[in-house]
Amino acid sequence: MTLTTIIATGLGLAVGSFLNVVIYRLPIMAKRNALKNALPHIKELHEEVNLDPNFDLSKPFNLNVPRSACPICNHQITAIENVPVLSWLVLSGKCRGCKSPISTRYPFVEIVNAIAWGTMAIIYYNQTYLLILNCLLTSTFICIMITKLDGQEIHKFLIFQFLFLSALQLVHMLSQLAFVAKIMGIG
């Protein structure tokens, strides 16, 4: 059980780092998509929107591209600067390029997700399906909550993912109730 918990916590830390990307980029991706659909109808808005590099619609922007960079100086984050929590601590919570502060939200999300995954590993030890399901459900919930706390609109993908995972959880719970009822001779 200890090894499973350690592995789950480590994976939760790494996934927490990715959650920060999702939390930051999904709202921008949604706004870019809305702008892309609106721009043919609102030509004068195009020049104003292109002042922000996140909204340069000629360049791709998704969960993969472009590489993570400081929003102030555009310093690209290297692999060594992207180690969950540790890099933030080593860099004293500042960009290596311009020394501007990096939000404490980044290590917070990583740590919360790691603790959640470690806890799930303890609760659902030897129940791989439930462990994976609840880790994904918890991570999706973290994304939704932090996105909302950031004052951003929650992307419909996160809502659908949360509903889908919740439905899987409900189906599992109902199947367990049916099994228990059958054993007890109720059903």
C-alpha cells in the first residue's frame, strides 16, 4: 500500500503541473475560438485583439503549443524549471528571466492534486478502477474550482468530463448496491 500511495502522490504532483496548463489555457482557447468565429463579422476588432500574443489567431494555441513561457518577459520555461513544486521553490517563486513573481497558485494546485491522489490511493487500494476514476474526477474538480476562483469561464469540456466521470461513479455505486441487495436476498 505504501508504494502505491507514493506512486499515486508522485503522479498526482506531475498531473497537477499539467492541470495548471489546463486551468490557464482552456479559457484562452475558448475566447480565441469565439473571436475566430466573430472576427469575420467585426473587422475593426482584429487589430485590437492582436495586441495580446495569446490572441494572435495566426499562431496555434492549445494545451501543447506554444511552450509555457513567462507572461511578462516571454522567457520560455525549460524542463528543469518545470519540475512540480521544486522548481518554484528553487526559483523563489520568480521567473528566471525577469524575476517577476510566479503565482503561488501553481505549487498549490500541484500539492493539492498530489495529496488528493495519495489519499485516493489509500482509500481505493486494490481497486484500480475506482482509484483511477476518483483521481480523474478529483483533478477535474480542481480544474473547475481554480478556473472559477480565477474568475474565468469554465470550459464546457471540463463540465462534460466531470459529468461523464460522475456518471461512471454512479453506475459503479448502483451496481454495488444491486450486488449487495442480491446477496441479502432483497432483489
